[in-house]
Amino acid sequence: MPIGRWFSTIVAALLAAFAAGILSGAALAQAPNAYTVEGVDVDATGPDPIKARDQGIRDARRKALQMLVDRMVAPEDRARLPQVGEAQLDSMVRGVEFVRERSAPGRYIGTLTVVFAPDQVKAWMSGAGAKTVETVQKPALIVPLWKGRDGLQPLDDRNPWRDAWQQLDGANSGANSAVPVTVMRGDQTDQGAMSPEEAYVGDISALSRLNARYRMPTIIVVTVEGDKASGPLTVSGMRYDTQTGQRTEIAKTSLADAAQLGDAAKKVHAKVEEDWRGIATVRRDSQDSLDVVVPIRALGDWVQVRQRLGSVPAVKNVAVKQLESDRAELRLDYFGTPEELQRILAQAGLQLDKDADQWRLQPR
């Protein structure tokens, strides 16, 4: 066999092996917790503790339904939804979990999680002509660093920057956040996996060792530079996607002193959430298919396309129609319109263009 044909055959075989990952990795559109509402706080009263508790559960279910509507229905469509009676609400609620509860004479205080039945909720929403949206979560591991005049502080250093993220960790750990955050512990296991210097420069090997413990799809290294006591301070960071290998810089901001660190952490988190919602928000009112060609100049091109497609929830399924050493022909099943798909893929680092009558997909 000629050398050129032998080489093409080997490359095609490798590409085919990587193709298997697409078929299972791209179907991320259905979020397992999209119809679960956590952190529902209630404070109910009644003639006795039992009736107060029953009232609290009823209040939690109705409050959770409104929270679900706010999450999944566009503001302009919410007025379309009809009122829900108790019997219909019973059919829509799959279960209630009690996170915390406290009773007093004639009073019930609790925090509950309400799990809804997707089919019943979808029928209620779509029956009113409301467009529904689902946002798939992408949890993030936060690595907070402080760099002072003497250099980087240890990973277990207790400082206002770590405290600010710990507060967000508690507030955003549930299903109501698109990017729930977990702050790294900074204990001996973490310190054995990575040093502050390695985190600061984004050492990939060290980040991989750290992620072997936490198993997070995103690692965010956020750094404060400046004097803890007097300021001024500078906040910066880098976001690492452990699934696709993408790096995204977090823009620098300046603060007068440490009193502003709580707001700074909230702003960083809000920006990360906004960016992810742009990719992970799935509109289920329309669905279509698209045939695309992926030019392959090197094996890495195909790997990047495969990984990034697998991180886009709007892509329901990917079928490999034909695979050669220099190109792949795919059929994408997706939610939304072609224009929305182009925008979402661009945010995921993929460029979708139409050349004559053919769609072409490649890394940006």
C-alpha cells in the first residue's frame, strides 16, 4: 500500500475512534435538574404545628412554581400562563424534600426543595403558547488567590477574598444558579496537588491534578493583588474549561479597599453566569437539523470540534455521516434557529458559516 494511502487510513481510523465520543457527548440539552427548585424558604402559620407545616408545604410548592416560571419563561410570555389550582399543582409536583425545618406553636419555618414533573409542566406552559427556556448548569471550582507585597499567600490563607467566595458558595450551591460555585478547600490534599504559583500562572498539569479531586467542568482562578490593610486592590482571573481546554480571561477591575471584595466576587460570578447562559440556554419551541462539513487539517481540529459540540446543550444530537482524513460530514439536530445556533456555537469557540449551499463548521 502506498505510504500516502496508509497514512490516510490510519488518520481516518483515529478520527473514527474520536467520533464515538460525539454521539454520546453532544446530547446535553436536557438538564437533569431543570425542573428542580432548591432553596425555597417558607414561614407559615396555623392553628397547630401540623397544620402550620401543611400550609408551609403548600406555600413552598406555589412559590417554587413561580421561581420555575421566572427561570424558564421569557418575561413577555409569563402573563400568558393560566392560574394553577391545587389539583393541577398536585399533578405537576413530583416530590418535596426538606432541607431545614423548625416548628413552633402555630408556626412552621423551613427551607425546601420542590421537584416538578417535566411533562406536566411543559404541557401547562406550551398549552398557553409560552416559549420555554432551560439553562443547563456548569458548576465551577473557585481558586481564590491573594498576591501581596511578599508574593502569593498560601492556598489555605484565610482572607476577605476567600470569605467573599465562601458566601457565594453557600448562596449559589443549588439548582437556581447557572454556575454554582464551590471554593477549593486549600487543605493539605489541595496543596499537594497544586501550589499558589502554579495556580497563578495556570499550570495545566497542576490544574488537572486538582480537578482529579473535585471533578468540575470549570475551574476559575481569581486573584486579588494589593495590600490587605490599605489597598488599593486589583481583581483579575482566568476561567479554564476542563472539558474543552478553552481559557477565558476575566477582565481586571480596581477596588479602593477590601470592603469592596464582596461586591467584586458577585460581579465576577454574574459575568461568568451571563457568559454560560448565552451557551446553555435552550429554547425548546423549535427544533431542526443541519448538515455541516468540518475541514480537518490536523487531528486536533477534529478533537476540538468534537469536544466543543459536546459542551453545547442546544445541540441535541450529532450524527457522523462520513469521515475522511481531511473532512467530516455531520448532521446536527439542534434546538432553535440557524442564526441562534451560529451565535451559540461562536460563544463555544466554533465558527459556523455558509459557503454557497454548504455549511462549514470549524474551531475559531
